[in-house]
Amino acid sequence: MTKPQLSLASACLLALTLATAGCGSQSDPTPAAQPSSLYVRMGSKTGIEAIADQMVANVGAETGQANSVMLRSHKPMLDAISSQNGQPATDPTRLQRLRNNVVDQFTDITGGPIKYAGKSMLATHTGMQVTTAEYAAWRTLLDNSLATNKIGTTEKTQFTALIDAMKSDVVNH
Ligand code: HEM
């Protein structure tokens, strides 16, 4: 029996058809490679948690310094987590809730898998009368946390732009 033979012309046509179907057509099922989310580039869950924890530690340490800038706005929260005059703390888990909300919010804005479900930034900071100088001091403490956690320049620029986009909801309310 004679084996079926592809002529050179039909073989070329078949090759061309396969090549055309396999690349560049609109039905191409292979998506273009996406750059990692900012969340992943900042270290995912452990990275974001480390940044939030360091930020909380930085703010806490600053409130203990002479001429602290953070103390004024954080005093109600610090009082709530401390025993006062022999009385137990009125809200001992408040700092932990704050920390968890910061983790969720940083995760959310960087494209991570958690949606921040806490109060809006305007509602959270209304009544605190945070000044521009206080915001700047807070941002320095955030920059310090990013540096401690060895966040790269590109990621730092992108992350702090997302943070600064919320400044108007935080300052002067
Ligand atoms: C864009 C910048 C800021 C962001 C994204 C931010 C984010 C947050 C988040 C997520 C919370 C937790 C809310 C909750 O637990 O319901 C919080 C609470 C708080 N923030 Fe900010 N914050 C910013 C700037 C500031 C500044 C500049 C200050 C003061 C200098 C400040 C003071 C506080 C205080 C005192 C609380 C605790 C409220 C409480 O538990 O009584 N924040 N912030």
C-alpha cells in the first residue's frame, strides 16, 4: 500500500496555518506575563505584617521620647490599653485591632488577597485634628519601617504614593 504523502506545497501550507493559529491571534489562550502585584513584591503576608508591626513599634517608641509628635494623637489609644490609677485597661485589645486593620489595609491597597473592612480613613481620623507636621512625622516613621524591612526603591515609591493619596482624609479633620 502506498503511504499517504504530503506534497512540499501542502506541508508548507499546513505549517503556515498551524503557526498562524498558534501566535498572535485574538483567541490566543496564553496571557502575556503580568508583573507581580506590589503585595507580592513587598513580601506578601509576612512582608506586609513585618512592615505594619515595625510601624506600630516605631510610633510606640516615638511616643516615649521627649517632645514626641505622635503622643498627642495617640494618647487616647495608649490610655485605653494601659491600666490607670490601679484600674484595668478600658480597651486592652485596641492596639491589636489597630495593628490588624493596618495589615488588612496595606494588604488591600497593594493588591493582596484581603479587603480592608474597617472604618474609612476619614471616619477613623476625624476628631484627631492631625496636622501636616504630624502627618510628615508619621510618614518618616513609615519610611523607617520600609527601610528596616529592606523594601526596594520602586516598591517604596509605589507604596508611599498609595499612602499619600489618603493624606487628605487624614489631615485637618
Ligand atoms: C495616610 C496615612 C494613614 C493611614 C493609611 C492610616 C491608617 C490607619 C488605620 C488603618 C487605622 C486603624 C483603624 C481602626 O482600627 O479602625 C488607623 C488608626 C489610627 N491612626 Fe492612622 N493612618 C494614617 C495616618 C495617621 C496619622 C498621620 C496619625 C497621627 C499622627 C494617625 C493616627 C491614628 C490613630 C491614633 C489611630 C488609632 C485610632 C484608635 O484606635 O483610637 N494616623 N490609622
